[in-house]
Amino acid sequence: MRISELKTQLVKVPLAKPIRTAIHDIDSVGCVCLSLYSTTGLVGESYVFSINAVRLRAFDEMIRGFGHQVLNKDPHFVTGIWEAIWQEINPSGHKGVTVSALSAIDVACWDLVGKSVGLPLHRLFGALRTSIKTYASGGLWLSQTINELEVEAAEFVEQGFLSLKVRVGKESIKEDIERVAAVRAAVGDNIEILCDANQALNVKHAIQLGKQLSELGVDWLEEPVAAYDLKGHAQVRDKLDINVASGETEYTRFGMQTMIENSACDILMPDLQRIGGYTEMRRSAALASANNLPISTHIFTEHSLCMAGSIENCISVEHMPWYAPLFNEEIQVIDGQIDIPERPGTGFTFNQDALKEFSIN
């Protein structure tokens, strides 16, 4: 089997309504959808995204620019393809758009490998579970009123979620606490609550907020300070009883290593697009395991499930519904868990009608 063609399609998927975090205003997500066609007729698929489709064409250009590294290649040599691209991007840098393009190609190659042998990737990698814990991340935004938070939190529980993420980062700690307390009252004590500050706080603010969140039974405070402020992360972590989760903004195993060396978090959160695809995700998870740290995957719900099904120290996947319209298959949440799909490859295939509907080519 050889890769015979590389195709990309740009889409822009609108959100149901505009949302806001402490650092983002979001009304849509733009995706570069990658398809690697093979000489056997099988197709490997993946995608990368940008908020509001900003600079999406830069991602597209970078992916297509690596066509020479995959055309006429056997996708089973996915590690060799990964290493060849890694060497090629050295002059441009091992972070940012270059790694995102590498990630897209890596995931699509692995999808082809799984399909070629008729196995879901978690079984190909070595399965250890059939389902994984998830948490609702597609709501409870900073832009919502307390009443809206209460209603939506209750709806998430009715949908089968046992864990919810609430965005924090208001100027007033009191206001953040009032909002999280309202969610706690709406769902009761048996539902896990996580909080995400989206890098908006300084160290003192994060510590003060974290201590009060602890009293509400919050399990983790995510990205409490700027992603690059690893010393600040460590200072926050040292002062809090609740976990500090972070890492979604770091690139490759080398970024994960730096976080570990700085004792920056209790839970690493690799992002499939920034980490370098499945090849590098598995390396990063092994690195975390060697340092007795769990991981929880960031966004990319559909394409992260095979990782969760084969990585021992993966404790959860983030349930983000933004990309669901792109796929033929649907995710179901039952008792706070998502089943790992038993379909070949990633287990998810692009809905061609949806790609046409959302196309921005």
C-alpha cells in the first residue's frame, strides 16, 4: 500500500452562539481536513483547527508543503515519515504551525494503518480499556449568566455527564466563586467540577481563587497562569490542595519534559494538534508515566479516544462538541463514560455533505 494523493479541504463550523473565555471570543472553528488516499482505495483522515478560522490557510499551506514526504510512501512507515518531517522543519521551528501540520499527517497515516488491517487503533497500539471518563467542556462559559450556568449544568447531568468544566477568570474572585458555587448547588455534591482559568490570572490571584475553589470541592484548576510561566505554575501548585492541570499549549514531548522538570502541574493535558500526532502523544504519555503523572487529553475528542483506550495513565478525555458535525459517527456519553470505538482506524470518518456545507475554499 502506498499513499497516492494528499487532499485538504478548509471548513468553518459555526458555534450555536458566540462564547467567551478569559482570553478568547469564539463564534466558530476553522478546520483543515486532511485526506490521504492510498493505492488500495483506503483513505486516512485527520484535521487541525484554528479558532474563528484565523490564519487557517497557513495551516493548509504547511500541510500541503509536506506532500513530498508522504506521496508514494507506505503509511506503515509512519514513524519514518514523522522523523523525516521533524528534520525538515528544523529551520522553521519545532513549535507552532509546523508541528500542527506534522500532527495532521501522522494521525492520517495511523488512520490508514488501522484501516489496512481492519483494527481500531487502540487495539493496534495495545488495548487496555473499552471506555474512558469524560467531562462536559462545551458550555459553562465566562460569557454566561449565573442562571444560564445553572440551567446548562443541570442539562449536562441529564445528558449523562458526571464531570463538568466551568470557566473562571473574572476580575473579581468573589464573582468567580459565586458562579462556581451556583453550579455546585445546581448539580449537587456527587458531580465533579473542574475549573479552567485559560491563563488569565497572576500567581497570587490564582492561589487565592484556588483555595476558595477547593472549599467547593473543585478537582482541578486548569492553566491558572500564562502557559509559558512554568515557575508561576509551580508556585500555584505548591500552595493548593486541588490539582493543577496544564500542558495543552505545549509542543511535543520536549514541551512536556520542560513542564515536568519545572513541577508545573499535577495533570498533563497534551493536545493532539500541538503534541505531534499519535506517534508523539504515545511518547509523551510514556514520559509522563515515567514521572508518575496522569494525562487528560485536550479537545480532539473523537481522535483522542484511541489514545485513551491504549494509554495506561490517561485518566479522561475532554468532551468538546465543536467538531462533531464533521463526522458520520456520533459520540454517546453514558454514566460519565465514552466507549472507545471498535471501528477500524480512528473510528471516525468525515461526513462529505458536512464538509461541503461548511466549505470555505
